[in-house]
Amino acid sequence: MEYPGKVFLTSEQQAFMDDCFKKFNKKDDIIFQSGNIEINRGDIDDILTNQYLADNHVDAFAFLLSEKRRILPKEFQNYLYISPLYRAYRGYKQDFQIFIQHINPDSVRESKLIVQPIYFQGHWVLVVGRLKDKVWKLYDSLPNPEHKAICIEVIKQIHEDKAGAFPSHITTWKLQTVRGVPTQSNDYDCEIFVCKYMERVVLRQKTDWASLKDWQKYMPKFRAELGYALCLTTKM
């Protein structure tokens, strides 16, 4: 299979991916699965061919990130991740508690951040609660006041559903749009931008956003790396 980011992989990585695609050649063949997250061959193709991504892609990236933190704990801050499915299930009046059951007074005390990807009208943003500073940070690859408004709504929902877990009223924290972050120049890479924002904000080392202005140029590379990482989880 040919895809824009293939040139960014080593020859060994390319060979592995080609072997994976030969074994999992049907669209519904499962490549990766963990809990509620499921990635099939069609989802991998979407990652590699500049298609729009969905909740399962973002959750899969978050899973891989949590594995990095488990292996290299000194490089990452402790954080609480909330799946975008929390808002989706809540909106459809389905059981959403599974996505926030890990949030409790103990887990909040042990964490530095609340990390919540949000999907709204065809666009993805990332909102991050900094528990010590009592402030919310919005990372948006296509800045828009409407995106800030939906984040305020989600923050209210989190507080309503988990108010007893937080030491203060999280809806009173200031919501700040982070300036100077890499932005996109097309209409289909926002999910990858959110994933890369997430990867950066949970690091202990502070990010120099000004040095990352060329992210758009490397979106095919980031997509290829994600596809490869997910394929590595298969039992070849």
C-alpha cells in the first residue's frame, strides 16, 4: 500500500507495514483492540491517506501515550485522560460513567492535568485542566470563539458529573486559549494536531511551541508513525 507518509518510515518499518497489510487485508480486520477502543484495517487506511479521523483514533493514540508514560514515567506528568466518547455518550443519554469512573479524589490529588479532546461540528480541540494552577488551557489548530464556548459547556458537564472529586469548583477556573501553537492549513488534520498537542502537554519538559511551527508539513509523517505504532500491537 502506498501512502504519503511512507517515505518517513525506515525500510524495515515499511516492510513490516506491508506484511501487516497482507495479513490484515479486509477493511473490518481488527488491527488493535483495548477496552472500548477498536481499530480495524479501514481505520488504519484512514490514518495513512489523509482522511478525517474519529474518537477511536484519538483514544488509540491516548492509549499508546499512556504506554509511553508507563515505560518512561520520569518523562511524563501524571494526568487524567477523558475519552471524547464521554461527551458523545452523555449527549445521546447513554451510560457515560465508564469514561469518567477513574476520576475520584485520590486520582485527582495524584494528577497534575485533566486532558480532554473535544469534537464539535467537524473540528477537534484539546482542553487541559491544570489542577495546581486552577486554570483551563485550550489548544486549537483553527482558533474560533465557538470552540471556546463548547469547552466551557464540557467543563460544566465534568463538574456536574464529578463535582465531589475536585477540591474546588472547576467551572470558576479561567479558560485560556494557548497562543502560538502550531495551526493547520487544511480541513482534515485537526485530529492529528490534537493528538500531538496532547503528547506535548503531558511531558514534564516545557514545550517551545515556536520551534514547532512546521507541524503541518510533517502531518504525513505523524500519521505514518501512528499507523505503524498501532500495527506493532498486532500479533503477526
